[in-house]
Amino acid sequence: MTRTSRTGHGKSRPAAQPFPRGKRAKQECSTKREEGVGSRQLAGCTIIITRPAGTGAALAKKVRALGGIPLLLPGLSLRGASDSLYARTQWRESQHDDVLIFSSPAAVRYALALAPFNRTHGTVIAVGQATARALQRHGITAQVPASRQDSEGVLVLPPLQQPRGKRVALVGAPGGRGLMQQQLAEHGAVLREVHVYRRAASRLTRRHQEAVQQLSVSACVLLSSAEALQNLKEQLPADAWAKLSNATAIVSSERIGEVAKAAGFLRIYRAASANQADLLAGVCEICSHPSHEADAPDC
């Protein structure tokens, strides 16, 4: 049985989960869709999507298909590399390296916008399934971590088990954790960082602020980026941030969960990964629970 915690309104809802339960939640969501009730599984629930500006439409569509109410609240804005000529040169040269790692679907999109992919040898790795699908749409087959879709998962793939002397290119944006770069360098890889795009804070409008201020405590917010979370905290007025942090955070990893906790979130559920299906499975687990404020306006 899912544990619950009390809210300030005297109602109960699922408490923060210390361990990932996304796989079981995904199975439950799938079962309910087969039973014909999945289309309304999120009926009335407000789901805040914090993906970068312009990239949340597909996820919003899936939330609507499940009966939920999506609220797009971008924590990041993606832009092309500040020096496109240098980025194009690095991208072309990286295609001759032994291992090419794409960090995100955005990395695929911006890299191929700079120059076509002409790789004839070596190994291509995608950090997650969404990145692998983005590559596949261009006819590029990539290896993907089977267990966890993050830096730790990538580092245990066979092509990186003995990286000493290998030329490894990491295609993405500046910033991030830096774990992969550190581990590869410590184990003797010849690392090339190819920054084909950059992340910046998104511009939130008064409409964003007003929508957040009207949130019910039963809302859920999807979090998969510490940088996006920090940007939202810095841009939202104090009362709007209080409303947002009172929602249940569906986080993509233990690390993001810790960041959310430090930022003030009290109810945190850890999904299996940052994959859209896993994040939605977490929402389904929370919102479909019998004790999840069934009489509240947002869920």
C-alpha cells in the first residue's frame, strides 16, 4: 500500500517514495488502459511540465489523452551554440572518434543542424531511449543503457569499460553534472566535448505566474533537470514558488529528488527515469491512488 502524508488541508495523499517504483507504476497504467479506464486516469489532475521551452507539446498531449490538465512551465530555453563555426568544426571532427555519446535529443537535433552525420566507424551511444529514437529517425543506431539512463548507466556500457587511449566525444551543451567527463578522463580516455547547443533560463510571463498561483495542493510537477528547477525558483515570485513547491514532485532520479527536497518540495516521488513514459507512470501512480484528494478540484 502506498504510504500517505497529511496536507495542510486535512487531506491525505501519497508520501514521498524513497525508492524508484516507476516500473510497477508503468505496468499498472498499462493494465488500466487495457481495462478501458486509462484514458481518464488523470481526470482533472494538473500536471506541470518543466521541459525546455518549445519541447513540452508532445508530453502535454499525452497528459491530455489521460484526462489531465497540462501546464507548460519551462525552466530552460535551448539555443544554438554561441560560436556555430567552432561547434560545426568540432562536430565534424568528432565523427572520426572511437566513441560518440549524445547526451539528449536536443544534442542530436542541434548537431545535425550544424552538419550531416558521415560516421563510418566507431560506436554511437545515446544516454536515454528518447535520444536513441532521435538518432534512429536519422538512420543512426545507438547503444543505450539498459538499467539506468544517465551518466552512470552510460559508463558501464561495454565500449567504455576500458576507455584508456580511446577518443571519446561527448555531444551536448555546456554545464551539467560533469560526472561522465570526470570518470572518462580519470580512466585515460581522450575526451572531446562538443557543445552544439546551450541552455539558458526561459522567460516566464505574468500568465505563467498567475497559473502557478492558482495551483491546488494536488497538482504534480515533473522534474528532470536541476538547472531548470533552480531557474524556476529564481524567476517565480515567492508566493508562486510556495504554490509550486507544495505540489508533488515527480523526479527522474535520486539526485533530482535531493535537489527538489533542498528547494523546498516536501512530497517527492521518484520515477524510473527521465523518459516521458516513466514520468507519466509516476503521475499515474500518484493521481490514481484512492486517497489522492479525489474531491480536490485539480485531481
